[in-house]
Amino acid sequence: MDIKELLNRTDRFAANAGCRITEVDEQHAVAEMTVTKGHLNGGNVCQGGALFTLADLAIAALMNCQGQLTFGISNSIMYVSSAKEGDVLRAEAVSVADHHKIPAVEVRVTNQEGKLICHVTGMGYRKAVAIDQV
């Protein structure tokens, strides 16, 4: 099972938002998105929910890469700077604690210049179900 291919195909919300997983292994995962007009809020910068969706996809890839269905149970996001239309965003999730039931990750979302846009922490719950059996 290729988790990158599986989630890029089945996470329809993230795909519709323009997010895609580009890298994944047991220690990190990367998701990318280019900010379009459709991502902008009333202040003409990337809406926070779009940034969270990108980070959440990277979290999902990392937490599910072992093949067990894992859902997020707690996430926290800190917005550091704004992303603008045309920015190419990269969310890199790294494992903080790979507990067999409650994994924890950290995500840095940066733009094409490496500037930090937001920081996300997340915890998940691993179910006794194979992800490809859902």
C-alpha cells in the first residue's frame, strides 16, 4: 500500500483545496499547495482553514503511513505570517512521538523562500483497522 497515492486519491477535501502529498516515510511527510485566489480571505491573504488543511494532510500521511487507520484527536495551529496568492506552500510533518495508539507530530508550513507561515502540532488515535480496509 502506497499511503501517498491512497491519500491523494481518497482525501477529497484536501484534493479539492489543491493540496497533495509529495513525500512520506515513517519519520516525515510533506504536502504542498499553491495559493490561488480561491484560498484568499477578506484581507486578501491565504485563509487559515486552507493552511490548516494543508498541514492536516501532512499529519494524516505521517500518522497513517504504518497502515493503521489514524484520526486526529487534537491539533493546535499558530499563524506566524501571511501567505499570498502565488505562494507555493510546503507543510513538513515530523514525528514527535510514535506511540502505538496516540502518535504526536509537529508541522512547519513554509513558503517558497523558506519563510515560516504557520506551526501546527497534532495528536492522533490509531484504530485497530487497516487504512486500506476503509
